[in-house]
Amino acid sequence: MFGTVPFGRHHATALLRFRSLDEAAEFVPALVAAGATAVELMDAPSLRASQDVEGAPAWLREVEDDAALLVEFRTSAEADLPVFEQAASHVLSRAGAAVQGEFTRDPTVAGRHWRVRKGLLAALGGSRSTGTILLGEDVCVPPPDVAEAARDLRAVLEQFGFNGSIAGHAAAGKGRTRHRQEHGPVRLARVGPTSRRPDAPHQDRVRSAWHPQPRRPAQ
């Protein structure tokens, strides 16, 4: 017997453009509290890599420090959608942020938005230079800490000189960094032991992901 959960046949979906990664991440908890079933975070490198994905919006070619949230509300009752859309508008407007994008109930348009997100891995891999590899690391934090974790992830990437991107299932507190690097141990050696910083707890979690622990022998 399988335990199932409601999927919601009716949906309202938006690909929202923000001025920065920090600004986008700050809205995640409030959108989840408003009832969003999906909130996907994408930073500027992710968006630039996805600009050629079929159906991608034209503004992806204008990205500088922008970031985006792919937000979706799902319900079994279509009458609930206006309520969700109004709640989302309230969340986005009360902070006075300059947000571009609107919700759609058109499955074709929503599908284009999701292709931008789902095609991200292939887009990033396709944009790497010859002789490099694409590495990915998952980092999970409590959902309310997504904004702080995103800032720390960016700081770690910059500290070690990685040309990386940040994206992930922000509603669930999961972020993923993907970075390109040359083959060989010299580059890998750059990620060495670091001191703990009490003022940046997520950085220690990120660093631990880049320090594999020895495997124990099989019993």
C-alpha cells in the first residue's frame, strides 16, 4: 500500500525576477507561509546559463546580479487560486521590492518556467570550458535560514575562487552549488582546512561538504 498526498490539479505559477540573491532568498519563508508548494531559487550564473533553454524569458539575457524564484501554488479547488495569488502579491509588495513577473494559470507558460529550472544542470554543464568538470554539492538548512545560507554559500565560493552557481529547492531548505574546475589534484587542494566562524554557522556546514570523511570498512 502506498501513502499518497494531494497533488492539486490547479496551479498558479510565476518566475519572479529579483535584484539580488539576498533579496530573492529573503522572500522564501513568507511565500511558503502563504501556501506555496514550490519555491525554487536561482542565482545570476544559473539564470545566465539557462538563457537558451526553450521558452526562457527574454530578460534572462539581461541578467547582471539578478536572481529568481520559481513559485508555484497548487490546489484541488480552482477557487483557491485567487486567494493564493493575492497572498503572494501581499508578500511581495509589503517589502517594497522591485519584483518582475506575474502568476499564470496557463500550463504552457508554466511549463516554460519549469523548463528553465529543470534544464539548469544541462545548461551549466554545456557552458563549461573544454577540459573542466562540473561538480555539485547539496547543502540543507532549516527553511527559515535559506537567506543566510545563500549568503554563506556565495562567500565560500568566492573565498576559494570557484566560478559557481547557487540554486535549489528553497522551500525545503535545500541549496545546491555547481562549480566548474580543471581536472587534477592541484585545484582540489585549494579547499583545505578552515577555521570555524561562530558568526557564520552555515559556512562550516558548507565546508564539511567539501571534506569527504574516510569510509569505514564494510562489516
